[in-house]
Amino acid sequence: MTTMEPRGLVFETTALLNPSQQARELRVVFGYLATDPWAISMVMHTTTPVPWTFARELIADGLNTTTGHGDVRVVPAETAVTLELSSPSGAARLAFARASLEKLIEHTEHLVPLGAEAEHVDWDDALATLAPQRGDR
């Protein structure tokens, strides 16, 4: 299920958690905001919701080639794409249907085309959050 808004979207899908072991199906919800165009968020719905935020480009590039290192890696195959996540508290492998992640990226590109992210940022607002306020000096 996809919910599109003028400046963002919510995309719900499923994945197989740890597909090479005792796999179980897991509900996963992705979120994307045009005001934060480089990032994509994901919440895995286990017994406790587990949130992750990473670069949208990782998924887009990972549809065609293994990409990422460190906490997030994306590994494509013919009909599936595996998202490998690691943190100090554990690791997980999520296998998504390739078509599902292709649709996710397609929907985000309707809001902000890949490569045009900088055109969708309110730079004055972003700089204002970094600059000290007059009373903060």
C-alpha cells in the first residue's frame, strides 16, 4: 500500500527476515519526505518497531549492484533484493521482492528525481538551524 502526499509518501510492503535461516515474513513501512530528499526511513514491525534511516541512493543503486558498507548493504538478485543491516545491538537480513523496491524508488522519483535533491531543499531554513541564534552567542 502506498500513501502519496504532495511532499512525501508512505510505502508499505513485506520482507523475509533472515531468509537463509528460519525466515519469517515481516511488515516494513518506508517513508520519504521531499523536504529531506536524500534520506529514506524504514520501520520494521517486529515485536517492537525498529526504525532505520539511510540514503535513498543506496536502494536505487542496490537494485543493480551490491552497494553500501558499514551499517547498511544492499545486494541485488534477479527477483529479490537483500538489505543487510547491522548495529551494536544486532544484525538482520531482509529479502524484498525486487518489484517492491523498484516501485518504492519510482514513487520517490515522482516527488524528487534522483540527482535533483538539492533543488528541493530550503537552504535558508537549513542554514538557519545551523547558525547560532542571537541570544545563543
